[in-house]
Amino acid sequence: METAETYPLEWLDSLISITLNPGKDYLCHITSEELEIITEKILKEILCIQIQLNKQIFLFRKESEIKLLVQKYHSSLIALQDMVISNQNKAVFKSEHLSKIMDTLIGCLDELLAFIESRFTNYLNIDERIPISYLIVTKKELQQKFKQLKPLLEKEVANKNITAIIFDIYDFSKYNTSLTYRAIFYRKKLIQELQLFCENPKKTNSFSAIDELLIYLNFNNLKYMNYFKGSIIKKIELFQNDADRLDKLWFFFKEFNQLYTNKNFRFNLKNKSLKKIIAHWFEQEINYLEKRIEKSLIPPIELEKNTNNLKVKYTDHKISCVLSADQLALILRAGDESRIISAKSLSTVFKTIVPYLSTPYKTELSYHSVRSKSYSAEAKDKEIAIATLEKIIHKIKSY
């Protein structure tokens, strides 16, 4: 039986550090036939290493042991890859037959790294900076894949603004060794998804198919998010008045919140998730439009007088509720959409009811803010809102 101490990389390690050591005189005398035998052995060894590594991991029960093993082999493969790349520059490996076997080794080592990175990502420290050898090989691999993908993507996505932003992140001349494994893994994942995107038929709703894909992949690239916000602004500016613009903005916000984002991915770790940033922007834009509409309907002097009167009125008649603003928002929206509460609009429901409510966390509630929360509900708030309604049902049954 295989033991946890088995070293799957032993033969490859020996081949690279001893057999193909550029300091050995016999390298010049290796025949093409011998190199063909070595090449076949390398290809077989790659499969054996994958099987052995899976067996070793299966023997461990503790997560910490698996993590240590995976990281050990990941770093060992990168060290071997580094050695091969360094040796490639030696004069002895400039000959055609020796150069070919070095290319084979680099490709096989890259295949093993891809195997570990795809199967055992959770056990790697992906925020470490990548070594220069790994960066060289990965850049070449990604650039080759991207070269094949680019014309297909340009054909599928007519919007050059989006494709330019995507193409820009594969311009590695802008980066140095400060790139992390996370940054590289994201780019690999994005290429995989874009390849599938170009191969399969796409359905579009309020947003383009490429927008939906980038939102799913949490592409919180600053240029893309600014583009996305600008595209929404252009769409609502086609309407003649603020009321119609506001209605359309609410519609886009609803549609946006229904899009799924994979929380396991994020293009830029330093930025908040794309959904949070764009949702906050929607809230601010909606708040601005609603206030502008209110001001256009009431003369300035009367508006100030009414505002002061309303503050006194609401303060004197506050109803304290144990629910948070987020939970209240869900219940009020559900009441409107199920037609239990009837008003001219959802905005009217919130505007009429919210000023009379307070929560344990906040005395003064903005109906703009509460309404926006109804479109970005957390799972926990949904659970509490449902439990509260069930409590009311139980109480009614006891009467």
C-alpha cells in the first residue's frame, strides 16, 4: 500500500536535477532515441503523479495535513519549473532535440500545477506573490489562450468598451512579480468562462449576456464598474421626465439584484464585491431622483414648512418595532406585491408608513433607504421576517 511518505516527484526531480543537469558532459552525447524514451516516460509519469497524489491525500483525515501536503507539492513543482527555465538558457540546451525535451518538461510541470490548482485550490495560500518562473510560464499560457479567444469574443460581443476592458487585464506588460496566485487563478477562470460563453447560445434580459457573466464572476474591475454605471445612466436618460427615469431605475435595480454572483471569486481583493458597490450606487441614484421629484412638486418655502411640521408630527406618533429596517422593508414590499396593502406605488407605501416607525437601532428612518433595502435582502433578514409573520399567524390562531 502507498504510504503518506511516498514522494511522487522523485523521478521527475532526479531527471531535472541530475540526468538533465547542464553541468554534465554526457548531455551532449544523448541520442534522439534516448530522448524519445525519456519523453514517453515523462508523459506516463505525469499521470502516475496525479494518481499517487490523490492516494496520499486520501490517507489523511485532518484538513491541516492535506493543506501541508498540497502546499508542499505545489511549491516543489514550482521549484522544479524554475530549475528547468533556468537551465533552458544554458548553451547545451540550445540544440533542437534537447530544447524539445525541456519544452515538454515545462508543459508537463504546468499540467501538474494546473491539476493541483483546480482540484485543491482551497488548500493553497493564493494571496502569496508568484515566483518569476511561474509567472513566465503562466503569462505565455494565458497569452496563447487569449490570442485564440480574442477574435471569438469580438465576434460575440459587439460592445468594444467591454472587450477593451477585458483585453486590458491580460496585458501583462503592466504587471510585475507583485501579482498573486489569486490574480492569476482569476484570469484563468475568466478565460475558461469566456470560452464557454463564445461556444454556447446566450439569453439576455435587461442586461447583456456578457454583463451577466462578469457580474457572476464578481468582476469588480474599476473600469468595468464605471462603464456599467454609465450604461445605466444612458438608458434612463432616454426618458423625458424624472418619474419615468425613476421607474426605470427601480426596474434595473430589481433585475440587477436578481443576478447571481459567485462569492468564491473576486477580480480585485482590495475592492468590495461588485454587487455591493453597484447596489450602493443604485440606492444613491434612486435617492437623488426621488428627492428631485419631491422638490419639483412643492415650492421651496412650503417644502421647508411642511418638512418641519412632518418632523413634529412623525415624532409624536412613532411606533416602535423590534424588527430592523431591512426586515421591515421585506414585509412592506411583500405586502404591496401580494396586494394586501394597496397604494399608487410601492414608493407611496414606504413614504406613508416608514416615517411613523422606529427600530431598536434607529429612531429616524428614511423611507428612501428602507425601500432600497427591500431589493437587497440578506438571507438572515428573510428568515427573521418569515419567523415574525409565522409568530403573528400563531397568535391569530390562538384567538
